[in-house]
Amino acid sequence: MRKRIIVTGGAGFIGSNLCDYLLKNGHEVVCVDNFDDYYDPKIKRNNIEHALTHPSYTLIEEDIKKTEKILEQIHGNFDAIIHLAAKAGVRYSLKHPVGYEESNVVGTKKIIELAVKKNIKQFVFASSSSIYGNSKAPFKEDNIDLKPISPYAQTKLLSEKTGKEYAESGKIRFISLRFFSVYGPRLRPDLVMNKIAASIYQNKELNVFGDGKASRDYTYVDDIIQGIIKSLDYTKSNYEIFNLGNGNPIKLIDIIEMFESASSKKVNAVFTDSIQGESSITWADNSKAIKLLNFEPETEIKNGIQNFINWYLEK
Ligand SMILES: NC(=O)c1ccc[n+]([C@@H]2O[C@H](COP(=O)([O-])OP(=O)(O)OC[C@H]3O[C@@H](n4cnc5c(N)ncnc54)[C@H](O)[C@@H]3O)[C@@H](O)[C@H]2O)c1
């Protein structure tokens, strides 16, 4: 069935891939994005260049907090809001915490209010594995002793709490998806695979913080999109949290090796001190999403890395 969906942050890495998927599958998309300068806005303009010509795509270039202005530009009924807009970056938030709460917590509340005003019941929120901080891995959604260790992660936890309050009042259905280290074409420039590729193809140094043994549960963007799409049809309860990961943590040094063998080139790695505020491991227990959403991450890391390299070289 054709759906009308608002995607906030739709010009970013995950958002633009998601919008393309929705359009390809016959849905109508309203993308709300302010092209913030966390990284070069030209990259985001490129991400959506072809979508702009699609008849079922509308771009609203606006800050999510300016909901009055957004409301003036959206008409008719919508089936869902997928709220991805956020100031991203665990590492950046440690050094520059100002602005995170405003964008991520206040912004989320404003977009929830917009959903209530427009009577849009289904609200899907992009949360993050960083919420678990130094909790014991593998991470499970029912862990209530969460230890977020960065300002960014704290804003995601606060947003989930806000979502829960609204969901309990029955005004919306709030589905929080905790994404785990997403990678793939259009990856954000601050994320590690882009830096590894820059070391291989542009002879840049790759700073490895710590001994390179920190592990991440790298999850291919198409698998994340599959989880988001499945959550659109979840109606069994009004509030739910789902991990969306690959379920298979991999050490950074092993990722580097995979890039080296895929490219037959060497990474110029420079080992420096580890960073406080970053976890040593992220690892999703996906069993809840598998059971309730029928989520099934399919992309093997080696195939995902090859797709990423192909995109990197093309760009
Ligand atoms: N990439 C990952 O590995 C990952 C992991 C966990 C969670 N997430 C979450 O997924 C979402 C998408 O992440 P991404 O990697 O695609 O990041 P991204 O930075 O590429 O995309 C976010 C988009 O939101 C927009 N935005 C930011 N503040 C805004 C505001 N106030 N008003 C309107 N638009 C605004 C930005 O311009 C950007 O296009 C974010 O909420 C992020 O926190 C990402």
C-alpha cells in the first residue's frame, strides 16, 4: 500500500538512502532537513539531487524545531514520521557538547508535537547503540541500567524518555530503533570507514585510538532500512525499543585488514591514546527485533565493505 511519510534528516547518510528506498517502492516522501553544517552540506545536497526530480518527493528545507513553518508546508494526512534528524557524532559531542540537547532533545519533542497536531500515530525514532555505553555486551533493550558516556548518547536516552511519555498518553506510537554503527554508500565523512578509505586511496594517515581492538557491531545501511520499514507496520503496542544491529562485533584492526585485502593496498595507521566516552564494544542482541519485527540483517561484512569501496571509488 502506498504510504505518505515524513522523513526528518532525510538528506543525511541514512535518511537519503531511506528516501530512495521509499520512492522506489511507490511511497510518497516529505523530507525535512536543514542541511546543518556538522559536515559539508554539499554532500547532503548531492545525496538528494536525483530525488528532487521525483514526483513523489518534497523537500522542506527547515530546522525541525520550526514546526510552525513545517506545518505550513505539509498538507493532508500522513501514515508515519521517521525521525532521523539529529546532531550526530559521539566523538564530536565530547568536545563540543553545546547544541546537542537543543537539536536532539528539543527537536525531537517539537517533531512529536507536530505528529500529535497532524494526528500521525506512527512515530519511528532513530536512537543509538551508544545509549548502552559501558553496559555489559551483548546489549539488550530491557537493560534499565544504561550508562551513556557521551552528551550525544544522553540526548538519545532523553528523547526515548520523551517518546515514552507521549506514547503512554496514547497520542502516538513511539518506536525507538537503536542503530548499531551503520555503514554503506553515502557514509558520513566523520565515520571510520571513510577514514580508512581515505588512508588507502588518498594516502592519509588513519588515527587509531587505543590498540585498535575496540569492536563495533557494523550494520549495513540496507539492513537498517529493512528494520525501519518493518517498524512502520508494528502496531502491537504504543511504545517499543528495538536494537537494529548485525549481531556480530568486529575489531577495528580486523576491519582495517578487510579493507587492505579488498583493495590490495596498505592503510597508514597511526596508533594514539584511546578516547574516553567511547565504548570498547558494541554488540546488538537482535532477538527482540527478529521476533517482533521479523528483522533479518543479511549483509555479510565483506560484501558490505566491497559495496562501500565501490561507492567510494565512484564518488
Ligand atoms: N550512522 C550511524 O552509525 C548511526 C548510529 C546510531 C544512530 N544514528 C542516528 O541515525 C540518524 C541519522 O544518522 P546519519 O548517520 O544519517 O547522520 P547524518 O548527519 O548524515 O544525517 C542527519 C541529518 O539530519 C539533519 N539535521 C540535523 N539537525 C537538524 C535539525 N535541527 N533540523 C533539520 N534537520 C537536521 C542533518 O542536516 C542531516 O542531513 C541520526 O539520528 C543519528 O543519531 C546513526
